[in-house]
Amino acid sequence: MTTTTSPQGRTELRRPDGGPVRVLVVDDEASLAELLSMALRYEGWEVHSAGDGAGAVRAARAFRPDAVVLDVMLPDMDGLAVLARLRRELPDVPVLFLTARDAVEDRIAGLTAGGDDYVTKPFSLEEVVARLRGLIRRSGAAAAARGESLLVVGDLTLDEDSHEVTRGGAGIHLTATEFELLRYLMRNPRRVLSKAQILDRVWSYDFGGQANVVELYISYLRRKIDAGRSPMIHTRRGAGYLIKPGE
């Protein structure tokens, strides 16, 4: 993920596609789960919660979180069993254990089972957020350090800070929407992105029957990026669009 600075001056972590970090909170204490969720949403993150182990596994499968806050004591199974199931779905997702247990042997058991960190109750929300940020960074999900604003695909470059775009050294002028569309494509090189994904990320809402707006803006980009050059923007019929270096 990349990092940006919010209007409040906080450094924000972002997913490679520019979307918010996703965190799954698993705790059977509803009030505590909601408190944690509020704190994480304040960071600009997208949060889902679950109150038991089975719900956590289902949520992880659908939500594909970037990190998990996992209570060890759950009503249907313990956190170690949940962790084992999560690892089968998401082998690399960082997991922060959250529990009232503070015995050394409990911490060792959690970490040995594959947990990445351990916070005992009572805790401060600031500590949980700080530890999650550290886990996400170390996991490689937020590998792009602050200030690394240049996206490069083949001979095409896009500077996220200056909004300058060049191909083969020649400058290319884009409108704000064209820039956001190209940035999304370049953050996901060689990956097919559906119209629905592009609408959600670039326009931030579903156009419904007007999904052809994506085709329109793809055509605009092609005229500016690919005209007279080896094509970089490709259509996968029935699937979506992708960008890759020209031949």
C-alpha cells in the first residue's frame, strides 16, 4: 500500500489500488468491537466485524482483509482455531491477538500459532492502531514509503504528486478523470479490472445503466496514451481492461 497525508495531517495507509485499508475485527463483546471499529474508521480504513469464529472465517473469505484483530476467547471456538482457518484462506494476512489473558504462556501460544502481535485488555485504542499500522507495513501490504509517488509501466510514467504523465519522455495532458483512471490502471499492471471495479474506484459510485462511461474514458486514454505507439491499454472482452508495457 501507499501512504498519503489526510487533511487532518495524519499519514494514511492505502491499498495498491488506492482504496482504503481493510481490517476485520473479531470480538464477541459488541461494544468493544464497535469502539475498535470506530477508531479504525477514523484512520480512513474500511472495517468489518464478526462476533464469533465461524462469522470471522466467512467475513475473511468475502472481505479479504489486509489485517485482522482477533479475540482469543470467542463463544464457538478459540482464537487459535480461528487463526488456523484464516491462514488457509489468507496465508499472509497479519493478525493481532486481542485478549484479557496476560500470562506469558498465552502470549507465546498465540505467537507460536502464527499470530503476529498480541495486545492484552485493557488497552488503549491508540496502541491497537499503532500496532496494526506496524503490522501492515511490515507485511509488505504498505511497502510504498511516503514520497514514492512515481508509477511506471513500460515507458509510461505517472507522478501522483505533480500529476505529470509522460510516455517515452513526451508529456501527456490528461483531465482529472482521465488521470484517476490511468492511475488506477497503473497501480494494477497486467491485472484485468472490471467496469464495476473501475466505476467504484474512479467515480466512487455505481452508474447503473451508464457503465459505458468507462468505455468512453478508456477510448479517451487510448487516444492520448497509445496513439501512434505500441498499445498498452487492452480490452478483455466480457472481463474488463488492463494495462501492460507495449510490445
